[in-house]
Amino acid sequence: MEALILSVLAEVSQRLAGHGGGVEFVGFNQETGILEVSFAGACRTCPLAAFTLEHAVAAAVKEKIPQVLKVILVPYVS
């Protein structure tokens, strides 16, 4: 499951790279169906991060992996 998630996130990251950003895998709980991700690069501070999470990241993941029920953003900590 993790390999499939990583593959989908890599596809999304390629699209986000055009804006100087990306998305990273944090974790997936198979019992709850919750996928945790964090943004990279410019996406970390983008005012459209919530929109990007829902309409780019979550939409792509849920379309290809029905076991993912919810995608949540984990704040980046340096």
C-alpha cells in the first residue's frame, strides 16, 4: 500500500514542482484510512495550501486508492 501511495504522491509532486513545491508522505493508518502528508518547498507557505490539499492531493490519491478515506496535512517542522 505504501508503495502505491508514494507513486501517486510522486505524480502530484511533479505537478506541484512547477510552482516550486511538492508533497511528502508522512504516514498511513490502514485501520482508519487516514493518510498524513506534508507540503514541501513553496507549498509550505502558499495561501492556497488548503485548496491544493483537497483538490490536487486528496483528489488524486482517493481516485487511485479507495482505501484512503481522508488526507490530512501535517505541518512541516524543521
